Amino acid sequence: MIIVLLGPPGSGKGTQGERIAARLGIPKIATGDVLREAIRQDTEQGRAAKVFMDRGDLVPDSVIVGIMKDTLSSPATAKGAILDGVVRTVPQAEGLVRLASELGRKVDKVLLFDIDDEELVRRLSGRTVCEDCQTPYNGREPGSTCRKCGGKLVRRPDDEPAAIRTRLDVYRSQTEPVIRWARDHGLDMTTLDAKGKLDDVTDRAMKALES
Ligand SMILES: [Zn+2]
């Protein structure tokens, strides 16, 4: 079973992806992890990706799709995989659907994590990090004291409300075409209410996967 997770930063899809993966007994695969692993193993795709990353550029769609091909050909994903962050663009979605069919598989489900911007701003701006030991905190104000080292908690520039709104705008402008593409190409997609308790969201996701 190949499941694709789509959702904005802060929607909890990473956490939910891990929980769904544990329940289904299949691996959760995040693009970032796979890229790092390909680089560590010095694969052909890993070397290609590294050139772009070292320059601070986005890794091109073709390289992402190549890495997904390696991943979905490996025995570890024989039973299936949950793909998190893999289809950020239409070419990546096209590439994934094509390579799945080349491998005699298909994308069985797209789960779209739906949550409103206000809630995302609230969640993301509630994150702080110790400026000394980098311990992350949730729901503690900037300026508070780190429980581990006594350092000062700061908010990452990325988590300032204005920056969050920019990140969400980027996400929406990138993802809307992917959602349209998925609908137009008959992919089985379920919009998931991503608000509420962790367990409730997991239950909703499992229900969507069983339907
Ligand atoms: Zn600290």
C-alpha cells in the first residue's frame, strides 16, 4: 500500500505518518531522510542531490523521483510505504505515479491534512528553542529559561508569525496544483480534519485508509 501525505507545515502529518506507519507495519519515508540516506550511502542519486544541496539549491524533481524509485524498489517497502513530503510539485506527483506503475504498484491513497491557517500560526509560533543547547519547547514563551541548561528560549525566525504566513503561502501555491492534478488523475484522495487530539486524528486517518 503506497500512501502519500500532503499537508502544510504544522499540520502534524509527520507525527501522524509515524503513527499510521506503526499501525500498518510499513515504513514512513520522508524526503529529507531519504535524501540524507542516499548521500550517506553515496548512491548515484545521492551524489546528484548533494551537488544541488551543497549549493543551497532545491533538489530537482528528477533527482527526487530517482531517489523514490530506489526506495520503492527496495525490499523494505515491499509491503508498502507512507510517503511524507515526497510530492511537493506536479512533476514529482507525475513521476511518482509513473514509477509506481513501472514497479507494478500504485498510489493507493492520498491523505490531505486540512487545518486552518490561524491554528497553524498558533501551533508553529508556540515553538521555541534554547539558544544555547537547542532543546526545542512547545507552548513556552520566548525569553523563558531552558530547563536543561538555564539558557534563554528564543523563537526561530522561521516560526515568527509573519514568516509562518509566508511559509503557508508558499505551501499553498505549490500544493494547490498537486491537489488538482491528483483529482484530475483519479487518485483516491481523502481530506482529513487535522485538528484535535493526536489519537482522534490517527483514528480518522485509519478510517480513511480502510474505506
Ligand atoms: Zn538549554
